[in-house]
Amino acid sequence: MVRCQAAPRSHAQERARFRVVLLACAVGTTAVMLPSALVARSFVFGAKSLHEARKLTTWQTHGTGLLARPALGDLSGSHLKSLAEVTTLSIDTGDLDVIKDWAATGLISDATTNPLFVSQAGMSGDPRYVAFVGEAIAYAKKHGADLVEEDRINLAIDRLSVNLGREIAGLVPGYISTEVDIRESFDINESVRRARRIIAMYEELGVPRSRVLIKLAATWEGIKAAEILEQEGITCNLTLVFGFAQAVACAQAKVRLISPFPGRILDWHKLNGGQPTYEPTEDPGVVTVRRIYNYYKKYGHEGTICMPASWRPSRGKGYDTDELVALAGVDRMTIGPPLLEKLAATKEPLPRLLTPEAAAASCEDDEVCGGAITEKDFRMLMTADECATSKLAEGINSFVSETEKLRAALLSKL
């Protein structure tokens, strides 16, 4: 662990200088380039200079880069502490040090990963991640010697995801989410096969299946794959949920957990005739999540956890935690480190706005398809929901892009 050394300067001088400067850091005589984006983070934490930032931030070397980490102080009376009292919180990152720091507060119980995090880990210069990749490559060569090249790469991808997840499992006490290859989102059988393989790897490494949520995209095929897996005791997290039909189909399939994305729902509405800003309770993403939560409580779907993810400021810049505050009391939330920092820094009362009892009473929806949605019903409802259809496709394509980057990186090592 190192601390950057620099003489005090004016705020403006440091902002301009740090875009290009090489800072001499206390790592022998080695000079390390400090990316401007990371320098900017120190100012987010409230420092007006690097001299002050050193009091607020620990700079830690990770391979070829540096990562800024906030010093977490007394969290009593904070929005974060209040939120954790009414909603189970998960951290949305693959950064092991950041997970460790936040887990140590006792307010974070779970962790979620996605193809972006796994891809970043696979291409990181951090020695720990390099070791994860090396073990995944060795595993694929040993156990996939008789496989064709593409299947051997896929085996390495699964193993790398499990290596990262196993490490995270040692940092948080609750669930860890690991995603099945997003490219299998329209193949039930292959999704089931890859999920079973991931669980087998976890169990081989000493992580019980009860700790793992298998992430699948909430396509019809993903939901049906999850239904099969749940019957085998493999719990699932259906992600990329943007519409009510997806949520209902997941609950009827007895999926353990869904991840609706209120922020991306808001994005779509703003670009498609909606308002530029909303009051938090009127935010289309918040309205969608509340509708799902209410429906689950009214129709006995308590076995399916509603865990929103991906957040945006309802009222625009400067109101980053609007959606989080508006959904206080929902079953769970997964939150990225920057928003955790903002919640931790806000010291004022946070009212609980969602409760199971009030939710059931306020639900205005009839039971969808008599409690047994069919594939035809699902596809018709999705076709009618332009937001859900377009954002689901966008999310899948984005994660496919990250997976292809990882595939290329691993291919060069196999």
C-alpha cells in the first residue's frame, strides 16, 4: 500500500497538472502514471487538493495502475446505514479490494458480477487476476484437451468467472452472482449445461451452491432454463429485467431473484418522449420496480426476490441517489461503489417507502394469465413493451461485446 507524494498546490493547478504529470510514488524509485480519471475520484471524495486527498484516500497499486479507495468512517446516521436496515444490500463490482472494504462495514452482504467485470479482471495486470486467468487457462487445457477450440475457450471463460466468484465468496457472507455466457441467452439446453458446470466448479472449490446465484438474461429461454435449474436446487438471478412481463414470468417460474434496471428504464423514456427529469416517485424506472414489488407481494411471490440494479438521477445531475431513496424497503439492491460512497456521505433521515403489507394492498394489477404465462403470452407482452424489448437487446449486445473481448484475450493464451 502506497501514498502519493506531492507538495500542496491550488485546486486548479492540480486538476490541470494531473492530466499529464508523472507522480513519483513511494514505491522505491519507480514512477507510476496516475490516470486523470482516478485523480478525479479523489476530488469526488471531497478533497480540494492531493494534499488533502491523502487524508481521505488510500492509493493502492494494482499491477500497472492505481486505484483510489475512500476511507470509510462512521456510517451511523447515514443514508447507507438507514437503507441497510430495511433492504439487503449487494455491491456491484468485481474489484476485490473495494468489496473487502465495503463488506467490512457490515452493511453489504452480497456481491454481483457481470461479463464486464470478468472481462476487466481477465485483462487486468493485477497479479491476483493474472493468477485467476493462469489457472483458468491451465484448467481448460487439462480438462478440455479433447474439446474443439471454441468449447475450450468457453471452459476457460467459465473457470475464470468461478475463480473470481470464489475469491469474492471469501469477502461477503451472502450470495455471489455469476453469469452464464450471455451468448447463450436464447438456448435453454446450453444455458442449463453451462450453469451446471459453473456450479460443479464452485462445489469442487469448496463453495456450496447455496451461496451462488446463476445469472441469466431474462429472455424466455433464460427464464425456462432458470426454471429447470431451480428444480435442481441451483438458484438463479434473472438479469436485464426491463418490463413487467419479464418479472411476472420469472416469478411464475419460481426464480430466486430478479434484477430490474430502473436507471436504464428511465434512460429509454427520456429518449422516447418522456420528461428530461422526474420526481423520484414518478420516475418510470421507479414506477416499474414498485409495480413488480407490489405484484409479488399481492400474489404470493415472496420466494422471488426483487433486487433492482443500475441507477440514474431522477431529477438530473446532483441527485444521483434519487432512485435508491425512492425504493428504500425493496427486498434487495445491488449498488456500485460510487453510489455507496454518496449514500455513506449523506447524513439525514431516510424513510422506508416500500413495505410488503402496503405493497400488497396497493397493487392494481390482475393476476397475469391466471398465474401461468405461456411463451406466446410472454412474446406478445414483450412486443407491446418497446422499452423492455429494446433495452433487453441493448443489454445483451453490450455484454456480448465484453465477452468477445475476453474470448480474444483468452484465445491468445490457449
